Amino acid sequence: MRRKISWGLALSALGLAAVAAGPIEAQESAPPPACAAPVAPTGELAPWTTPFQLKAAETETSTSRARLPIGQAASLTLLRTPDVRYPLRPEKPGGSVSYGGLVLLDVHEAGTYRVALDSAAWIDLVRDEQAVKSTAHGHGPNCTGIRKMVDYPLTPGPYILQISANGQPQMTVLLARLP
């Protein structure tokens, strides 16, 4: 009798483990391999390695001093979240100990644009008081320092990149037009 109970418990545990794990395609992928050395990104992400210094704006009216040119990376100094007045409430605003800010983007040609970040900060792209819907999300190439990439379909005009919920007061950001 004792043997039957042990097998029953073992089979029940295996069944619970299978249910908890879910289908293979729903499981998270393995973490990226450890980097022996940094790798410079290529193509439209190549400017990542040469950022210029930029301070994020605290209000929409002060974004003219916080312009991020297309195809250039910036080492962006952020503000404490309570000091930022976002045009739209961020979906993930972060708390009082997080950092954020606003950056002005001037798009001159319609196309798909990629925002690359070195952190997991939340970003919203705003135009005419409306959030622009993203078309893709992903991780950057391994060992490049790019942690997050978000793609947007953009038409010519000004946009405000809202950054929120960042854990550090400094981050690198790049806006690139995709081919």
C-alpha cells in the first residue's frame, strides 16, 4: 500500500509541474549568454557607441532644449519622477524614487522608427496629445548594452518621447529610422 501512495504522489507532483510550466512556447527564453566583451551594434544602431550629453525636459514647453536627433544616441540625464509634468499620464509612471523626462523628436520622413534604451524604463511616444501605438518590442543585440527596443510607425512632425519608471538618473537612448 505504501508503494502505491508514493507512486501516486510522484505522479501528482509531475502533473502539477507540467501544468505550472505550461506549453513550451509560453515559457520564457533562456537568459542571454554572458558577454566576454562589449560588442558594437551595427546598421542603424551603430551610433549607440557615441552618445552625446542631453538633459531631459521636465515639461512639454521646455522640450525645445531636449532634442534627440534621428540617428544619434544620447546619454540622457533624467529628473526625479515627481518633477516631470507629462503631457499624457504614462501607462507605467513609476514611483517617487524613479526617474523620467521628456525628449523632443523631429521626424522629417515617414517610416518605421526604433527607440533603443539601455534600461527597462517605460516609454510613451506622444503626438497631438495622443499616444502613438507601437508595432514591435524586443531586446537589443546581445552584448551591445541595448536592453530594450520599441518600433513606431511615424509621419513627419514633432513627437514627445516620455520616459518614466527608470531606476537610475542616467540612461542611453537612440532614435533610429529603420530601412
